Amino acid sequence: MPENEPFEKQPDSLEDRHATDWPLWEIFIRSQNGLAHKHAGSLHAPDAEMALKNARDVYTRRNEGVSIWVVRSSDITASSPGEKEILFEPANNKVYRYPGFYPVPDEVKNL
Amino acid sequence: MTPEEREFQQKIDAGIKVEPKDWMPEAYRKTLIRQISQHAHSEIVGQLPEGNWITRAPTLKRKAILLAKVQDEAGHGLYLYGAAETLGIRRDQMIEDLLAGKAKYSSVFNYPTLTWADMGAIGWLVDGAAIINQIPLCRCSYGPYARGMIRICKEENFHQRQGFDIMFTLTRGTPEQKAMAQDALNRWWWPAVMMHGPSDAESKHSAQSLQWKIKLFSNDELRQKFIDQIAPQAEYLGLTIPDPELKWNPERGHYDFGAIDWDEFHNVIRGNGPCNRDRLRTRKEAHEAGAWVREGAAAYARKRAIREAA
Ligand SMILES: [Fe+2]
Ligand SMILES: [Fe+2]
């Protein structure tokens, strides 16, 4: 989920975007091969290429990563806290999805 | 308290973090915006006293270290501006407020850096005091702020160590170098002690902030901790802390210390410190001088996006 919601809609036309009001980017970093990219934070940059360069300086000054993803914050669709029940409550009802739901006789091993 | 506010407080009491899109009281949001943005401004303005010595560092090694330290502070400012933005304030707004002199930053940065030993004293004392303020905030109730603080605290230890290392080297040097270290300690001690803010009796926002867990210890508790840590280190260095009343109190298990000159503190906050005007002017000039870079980068991005869309 993006930490930073864009507070003002991006202007539709590329020309009328204010020179200094750079879009917000979410930064994801893979700390080492074998691990997934993880959200590290966000930053402002005029385009993806600059976002990548800035992310390198802001978030990986001490070998924190081997790979960086930058994603424009406005391109992320996030669930909202209000939907928590609708989205996640059903999972709590289905206790039979967990192995602990099933009794196992003491005599039976390796199950 | 409204039912929503009660639920919010219960969540905080239970140690559940507040995330950007969760409901929160307006006053919580406002207090945090003020706290985090002031903190961000302090990191950014805090680069200036040390930036003053980058070109005059005594060796290439010290220069590279100082440069890395100052770059970290820029990073700290950016993490914190990012955390504040999640609460609904635009970054440009925060920067405008700083440059217009409307926003506060830590008053310790309004003192001048007169000698190389000041680089030692700042790392050792100012970053040392900042660490004590910041470590508890890694557990604060607001998720993005806590995550930013964890990142910052990891980097601050390097800052304090390199400062101590400068002091150590000077105190083991010539009598002039040792005197320089003592002079820096004399000038930075009290401003560093004041970094934890007004005494508890005077501090206005403390009770509510403690309840919201955006402050975890009182100013006086943090200050005591700082003094208890630094006093033996100063002794090891063979330097004298400029407080005749500083003395170990075995009954309390803490150092006693002399009265703090709060008039000076308030005077510097009000804008009358030795460098207030200078710091803001430097910041403003840097911002204006960088305008063409920002405009150029934006123009390039626009042009490329249009070309790609065609
Ligand atoms: Fe910092
Ligand atoms: Fe620092």
C-alpha cells in the first residue's frame, strides 16, 4: 500500500504541471538476491529515471540493496481501512484453513 | 472523547500503529505535522554549520567522512518530509514555510562553527543528544514516522562516533589542539543540553503527546540520560564540562547539573541567535540557485513524456 496518497490530482495535460511540483514515487528495494523487493519510502522526481537516481542516493547509501523499483504513487490502487472487514473478515471465519483445526490422535505420527 | 477518539486511543494503548489512511483526530494529525516537519527542517538546516567546514577539513579522510555525514543529514530530512507528507501536507508547502521563516527548527543550529573542533563537538554532543531524542521515537504510534526514525537511528551512530573520534584525536594532540577541543565543548555544551526542549514544568504539549505516544519520555528525562552518558566520556577525553555544579549523585544514580539559561534558549528560538538570519539566507539562496536545475529536469521529463505519447 502506498504510504503517500497524492493529495492533488495530477494535472491532465503534461504541459501544465507546475515545474517544481514533481510527482511522488514509491521506492521498493531488494536487499539481496533471494528476497522480494520491499517498500523503503517515497520521494519526488520529475520522471522515472530521476526517481531511480534519487532513490539510489536517498535509500541505498550503505549497501541496502541490489535492485530498486520505482512506482508512481498515483499508479497504485490501494484498499482502504474502511474495507478491512469486507476484505479480511471472511478469512477469520474459515478456521478449517489452518491445520490446527483438525484433531490428530496421539498414536498417529508425521501428520 | 467521542467514540471514534476513544477507539483511537485504545488502539494506541494496545500498541497498534496508526497508518496514513486510518482515521485519526485532527489534533493528532496537526501535532504530528508540526513535529515531523520541524524535525525535517532541523536535519536540512543542520547541514549548514558542518557544511561550513567541508572545504577546510584537515585531511582528505576527514573531508570524505564529513561529506558522508552531511549527506546523511540531507537523507534524514527527505525521509521525514516524506513521513509528514503522508499526513496531508505538501512538501512544497513545508519548504515554503521554512524559507519564509514561519517554521521552526532546532535552535542548536543557530550557533556558529568557529573551529575544526566544532565538527567534533557537534557529532559527539549534538548528534548524541539527537540520538537520545530519536531512539524512543522508533516506537512512536505513527507508522511512517517510526519507520523513518529506525532508518535515521541506524545512521546516527556513525555521526556520533566520528565526532567523538575528532575530539579524541584533538585531545591526544598538541596543547593547542587540546585547548581547541575544550573551547568547542565550552561553546556547544549548553546548546546541546537545551536540545531536549523546555523543562517539563514549562513544556506545553507534553501530556497529550505522551498519551498519543508521539513522545515517549519527558524532556527532562531525556536530558538526564544525555548528561549521564556524556559526563564520563568527557572525563575519559580529559575535558571539563563547563558546569561547576555537574557532579555524580550516588543516591539518585544520576549526575546533578546546574541551572539552564532558558532566557537564552527562548531568545534564540525567537530569532535572535548568532546565526538565525544567516542560516535562512543560505538556505534560501541555495534553493533559488537550484531553481534552474529543477526547471530543467521538469522540462526534460515533460518533453520526453510527450515524445513517448506521440
Ligand atoms: Fe540526522
Ligand atoms: Fe546526525
